[in-house]
Amino acid sequence: MTTPTDPDTGRQGRIIAIVIACAGVLSILAPTLAGILGGGYRLEMLFYLMSLAGFIWSLVVTWNLWQKTKDK
């Protein structure tokens, strides 16, 4: 495995990792947060959709980053 030579590539990779970690934590804590906030199942589903959006965003950005580094 090679290390990224461009500092921007490394920064973007760290941002992707943070988004994946936050989306995972949000999906785990969704029922608890919905219960604390008193929103019921609708709020819990909103948290799940936000988590799913984070995962999809990270997948797209990771794909673009991989394509960018593959050409070098």
C-alpha cells in the first residue's frame, strides 16, 4: 500500500474516514437519540437517513479519490 503523495489527497481521505465514523455512530445511536428527544419513529428514521446519506457520500467521494490517485 502506498502513501498519498499529495497532501490534499491525505486530507480528503481523513475527511472521508471521519464522515464514515460519524455516520456509523449516528446509526447506532439513532434509537437512543430519538428517545431522548421525544421524536418517536419518524425522528429515528430521519437519523437513519442522515446516516445513509453520509455513507453514500463517502462512497462517492472515495470512488472519485481512488480514480484520481489511480491515474498518477
